[in-house]
Amino acid sequence: MRTLSVFDSSEDITSFVQGKIRGLIAEEGKTSHVLEDDPEKFREAYLRFQNWFALPPEEKLVTYYACTYWRGKVPCQGWLYLSTNFLCFYSYMLGAEVKLVISWDEIWRLEKTSNVILTESIHVVAHGEDHYFSMLLRLSETFVIMEQLADYSIKRLFDKEAFEIQRALSDPMQITKRGLEAHAKSEQFRTFFRLPKEENLLEVHESFLWVPFSHFNTLGKICLSESYLCFASQDGSQCHIIIPMREVVNVDKSDGGSRALTVYVRGKRALRFTEIRDYQRLATTIRGRCGISASPQHAASSEVIRGECQSLINHFEDNPEDVTLMVGQKDSSKAVSTEALMTVFHPQDVENLDPKMLKEKMKEQSWNIHFSEYGRGTSMFFTRKTRDLIVRGVPESLRGELWLLFSGAINDMATHPGYYTELVEQSLGTSTLATDEIERDLHRSLPEHPAFQSDTGISALRRVLTAYASRNPKIGYCQAMNILTSVLLLYAKEEEAFWLLVAVCERMLPDYFNRRIIGALVDQAVFEDLIRENLPQLVENMTDLSFFSSVSLSWFLTLFISVLPIESAVNVVDCFFYDGIKAILQLGLAVLDYNMEALISCHDDAEAVTILNKFFDSVTNKDSPLPPTVQQAPVGNNNKSDHSNVDINELIREAYEKYGNIRSEEVESFRKRNKLLVIQTLEDTTKQNVTRVVSQEVKFTPSQLDELYNLFKRQHFLSCYWTMKSPALLHHDPSLAYLEQYQLGFQQFSLLFSLLEPWAFCANKSTLSKWLFRLIDENQDGLVNFKEFCCALDNLYCGSFTNKLKFLFKLHLPPDLDLPEDGVIQKSPERGRGKVDLQAYLKQWQSEILRKEETIKDLPRINQAQFIHFSKTLYNIFHGDPEEETLYRAVAHVTSLLLRMEEVGRKLQEPSSPTATATKSETPSPPDPERPPAADWSFSFEQVLASLLNEPAVVGFFERQVNIQLKLTQAHMAQLKLTGNGK
């Protein structure tokens, strides 16, 4: 009861008691879970897992659950096994065995559902089939683990993302349930507090925090990472605070029974945490991470050092020219801008007392009051009042500062001093595909604004974009980055704008700015889900919601900057930096709600687009102090007769009032659910594009090409399942064309070819696959793409006797390259790094178009050693065939015939008399380059072809039809097992 006495109201007491009960339940669940995780039982389950599914021994079992799997309406009680790469189920009841193996990269949808028959179940969609799992004791836990494994698979296999920072995920053979849970918690922690990706959640402590502005203790959790001490109230919305360890100057622990901890930060501020269960260890941990000693002498010396540092900072503020000398900048042309462009091109007139400026001063005063109560800078309290001030509008003078604070970019900049300057020096003057695209788009970025009609703004924009392309070559430069960066430069200094861009591209809008804009497509799908939930009237009258996805793409990519006037768009950016993508989704719903009646009465999409464009043109910011020369003209139709002006502040306020109940956790849940569908839809589109291109050069049917693509793609993934260092992963370049996205190294090619080769009884397959890989790997980079693979198979399956024989003949021609047995690339040209020579590409394309078809006369002669290998290959191909003996005799007959022909040819060339010999010695003729020296012998392809055409058994063998569909079916069934045996 002593703890409850600190509360002022019964509501707070109720909330506290409910939280404690939930905590006790969670602790009890953890205890029971630990007891159930018996290592011996897990080992038994792992042995069953290996025995039932015959997966490679490298496959790591993460966890398993008893459950019911529904085959139609028939329930099957059994065991669900979740491993690094597969979802597996096994059941054996009443003599009926049910076995299911689905790889995570094949799943299209994963969600929790309920219906009349199943109260609650997990729904999995893969290969166009629905799978339901129910009767799980811990269904929510199971679903979360499945989500994590599916997401891990997507990032590792589709995005080719590495996990060096997260040790628990760096090795797919060491994935554990605990590691996944820790990764998920750290990711949630970083997202909520906007922390750098290097931070991991290390400790969580329940405690009370004394909130000075409310004069009461609020219950919440202390979250500790490597470099930050964070606190969030119980529901997360009442207040939260982020304390960088670099800002902590001292930590005191109380001697009484309150189990309290006081953290002192710069700026003469102190935060008091109470009722911490393990407060002594927490105090020791914080001191250790801050480098603080418990002795008062250390605290005194720290104050001296801080005083000296502050003096140095004050000196450089008063003498900015010394900063240039300090960082060692030699060329003033490379010096970064130290002022926001808005202060240069639109300095505020302090003597201007018009109504707009007076309102701007009132906003500044409101924020100053807020700072005095809640703090300012990195250790400021984030509360509901902060959001209210954001919704009302941020004053021009504070916009850059608040963007840095809310996005977390202020911490990135503080922990990386000099990083941006180094990047600028390294990247300026370089020429890459990204820099070419940047130069093309520089003058398209807010061209109406005076800042970007001058060299000052253009140069700053160039430096920021080029530096980011150098920092993150995986993204490089994408369209819409120039528009976003130009707005950031208006209100933030150049280095600050760079770190804001980092925060947006790498944390706040993940996967937005890449070739496939997956993040934007996922959020569009989330937007559709929210429309269904919040605008049912619109859904009833517009059955196809994909229209809103297409029209809203620019809203998400540019944060409404491309559709709203700049003076209105910056208010949207304010909300985005505070609330993230949730603010954009809310505003999108408010826009559709405002135009509901007009959209419902539309006859086609074009009319709906016109309505929305006119609406955006009518949006104004009546409080904006910017002069008309700075304000942006409407981007759409200038005819505003159909719309009265809409104030952006009113629109944002309405969005928060109507749709502010949308929680960030709900948005993240929608994102996870839709990401699988978006990825697989894009993959399906890629498959269609690739098969359409390849179908023009092969004789396979569309369905056969489709199955071949699936086999090829799966083999590519199999090379990545159990390692992070496969050739396919190490040399993946997302900027390459569709055909190059999935490639096989020699090892994986050899395994797949052994499943698909047309000669079922072929002996010595490894040698044949080695020569075949050498032949079709034209650029000799150690990788084969799908088109090359299909063209080779097409020759062997569907080619004529002459074409098949020519293909086998070419396998034995020089050069005899020594291919790697382990699939490690010997030669790999750099891709996507340097500047692209478009002229060279055009010449190469033209030469490929004009390349004449190869004839049998173009083939070089085959020498003695190569012909022996050729004969051995024929023997190996014929091995095990019902007509093996006849075929062997035919090859022997052809070989002896060719040798006799060569011997006769030599005798005809030998001199027949002394006179002829003398004549020949007097007039020596030049040697024939087509014929070998006298000590050796060789054959042309025409000779080999003519000889084999006289052997009906050989001709019949090669012209025999192969059941391609049966081969594909057998390969699909045996692919995984063969890979396991071949490793």
C-alpha cells in the first residue's frame, strides 16, 4: 500500500495494478516456458525432425509445437516444426501419414484468422494453397516466431541483406528462438525511440519516473542499450525520454528503501527513477557505460574537462574561420554550407509586425514555454503536449532543430563528427551511375524556389546526395530523394540535412528508396487496409482500391511534398518526423474523407485523379510567414473554382482527430502482413518478364518454362540457405536486369543439371556438367543466369540431331578452363560500381543483333586428345541404355572410320617420288593453319557428323523424345534431397 500512496487518482491506481498483474502473468509464462524447454526433449524432437523430413543436416531447428493441421475440413493432430528455412508439419494417425514442407521464401501470406469452425488459427498461403494450423497452446508466440523467420528469410534471400551487426542472426546455422526474440525486441526498441541501427536492447527495468511538469510518478520501463538510457511510460503515449550516455554526468543511488536512482545530465537536469528491483546493478551498469567513477574527485575532474570543452566550443562559435582550419579543409570550394537555405534566402525581419509574423512569434513563445517545462535537446520529454504543438504548426526558426531531434538524426551527427565532411571530400569529382542521375535531377528539385535557382542551393544539394550515394551504394540515388533533400536543406544546415536523409532512408522509411521501392508498396497495401477499416462508404462504392495505391505512391515517396505547395508540405513533414509513417497514412485518409462524395460520383480513374489534384491545389497555409516569392505555385490545375481553400493546419488537425487512434504497433503489424504479399507479387512479375524473354529463344512451353524458373530460383536459394558467403550472395547486384537477379555458381549448377539432363543413365556426370558450365558461362564470371541455362537445356532436349551433336562437339573445344569445384568465383567483373559506358553497351547490343547464326563450317577442328574425350562422353551418355551394346559398336565403328580417313588423307599428302620431293623443297608452301602438325591428327565437325549420320542407332538415340514434364516433376521432388546429399 505504500507504493499506491504515490498516486493521486483511482484511475492511476487501477492502471498500475492492472500492469502489475499483466507483468506477473508474463513472468509466470516465462517460468513455465523455461521448464518446458528441456534440452533432452529438444534433441529428441530434432532427431525426429531430421528423420521425418530428410533435410540436410545443416538445417537448424528453431522450435516446435503440437498443433492441428487442417486438410480441407479434416483435422490432423501432429507436430509443427519451425526451422531456419522451412515450415514443416508431420502427422501419423490411423495409418495415414501427413507430411508438409514449405520454405519461408515461398510463403505469400501469413496471418492469424478465426471463423465458425476454427476459433483461432494461423493461415499460411504458399504455392496458391491455403494451410491452417490451430489448437496451438501458445498461438500468439508461434505466430510471432513464424513472422520473424519469414521476415529473416526475405531480408537474407530476396534483399541479400547481411546481419554482421546482429550476431544472433549473422550465421543461419546458429539461429535460435532466443536470438530471434532478442532481435525483434531490439528492432522494436530502435523504432520507438528512433535510435541508430547499431543499438541493441540490453536490459529492461520496470520503474517509476518523477515527471516534474505533472508533479507525479509515472509507471514505465527503463530500456538500456549500448549508448542510450530510455524511458517510456506504460502505454508509451503519456511520455517518453531518450538520454544519450554521452550526456550523463553522474548517477546517484539512494540509501533508503525506495530503490531509487538519480541520473544527472548536462544542462543541470536530473531524472529520478524509483522502485527499481535491481537498482544497484543498474547504477553500476550506467556508470560503466558512461565512464563515470563513483568518487567525487572524478566528478569534479569531469566538470573541469566539460568546462574546457565548452570554452573551446564558445571560441569556435565566435571565430567560425578557425573551424575551417581545425578540420583541415584546404579547398574552400569543398566547404559545406553552415546555414539553412531559408535563413539565407528568406531571413526573418524582426521588425515586421504583420499578423502572420505575430502568430509566428506566438508559436515560438509556446515552444519556448514547452522547452522550459519539458527540457530542450536530446533529453527532452516527449508528451501529448508535444504532439499538440506539432499539429498546430512548428515555427520556421525551430523547424530544423525539431526535425533533428524527433528523427534521431541529432544522435547520429553527434556520434560521427567529421564523417560528412570526409564523405564530401571522397565523393566529389567521382563519376558513377548515381552521380549522373543526381546531376540530371538537380535542377528539377523545387525549381520555383529561389534557393534552387542559385549555385548555393544546387551545390549543397549535389554534395548531400553524392555523399549519401557514397555512404550507401546499395541505395545510391533514387528519384524523390532530390525533392526530399531540397526541403531538408531549406530548414537544416547541410550536414544536418545529410543526417536527416540518413534517418529517413535507413530508419523511418525502410526499403523506400531502392530499385523496387518495396517499402512504399508495402505502405500502399497498409493504406488500402486502413481505407477498408475507416472509410467503408468509399469501399462500398469503389470496389477496386488499387487506384488509391497508384495515385498515392507520390504521397508516400515525397511525404506529400510533390503534390502540396511547399509552405503547406513542410507542416506534413513536421508531423512525419514526430509520428513517422502513421502521420502520412492519417493525412491520406483525411484527404480521401474530405473528397468522399466527389470520389464516389466519379465515372473513371482519370476523373478521380483530377478531383484530387484540384483539392491539393486548393490547400494553403494561412499562417505561413513566407513571402510569395518563396511560396510554391500549385503543381496541378490552377482553376480553383470547384474548391474553396483548405487550410493545411485544419486538415492535419482533422486527420489527428478522426484517425489519431491508429497505433504505430497496428501499422507495423499491417506492414509485416503485407510485405510477404508485395515481395511475392514482385517476384511473380519478375518471373513473367524473364520467361517472356527466354520463351522467344527456346522451344519449351510456358508451363515448362515456369517450372524450370521455379527450380532454378530454388537452387539459387539453396546455395544461400546455410551460408552467408555463397557466390550468389556475395556478388548480388540489385541494379542488374531481371535475368541476372538469380544466378548459379558451378556447384549449384552441377546439382541442378544432374536432375534435368536428358540422358538418365549418363555416367561421369560431373565432367560433363563442368564442360557444359564452361561453355555457357560466356563472360567467365563463374555464374550462369536463367537464360543461359534454358538455352543449353533447350539444345539438349529439343534440338535436332545436328544441333545436339554440335553442342556436344563444342563442349570439348578449347580453352580447357580449370573451373572451381567449390563454386567460388575465379573472375568476377565489378558491376554497378563505376560509370556505365552507354556507348559500349549500345555497341555490344548492336553486335548481338547483327551476329549471324553459327554454322558447322565455323567450328574449329577437334584434336586428338579432344576427340578421345568426345568419344568417352558418347560412351558415358549411352551407358545403361537398352541399346547400349549397339551404340558402343556404332561409336567404335565411327572412330575407326575417321582414323582410317585421316590416315588416307595423310598418305595422299606425302611425296610419291624424288622429283616431287625436290620440287616441294625448292618451292615451300605455307603451312595450312586449319590442319594440325604431322605428328598429330584432327577432325572437323563435318567429318564427325557425316560419319555418325550413317549410324541409325546413334541418330535414333539423339532424336528420341524425352518426357520433359516427367523430368521436371522428378527434379522438383528430388531437388532438396540431392542438395542435402551433395553438400
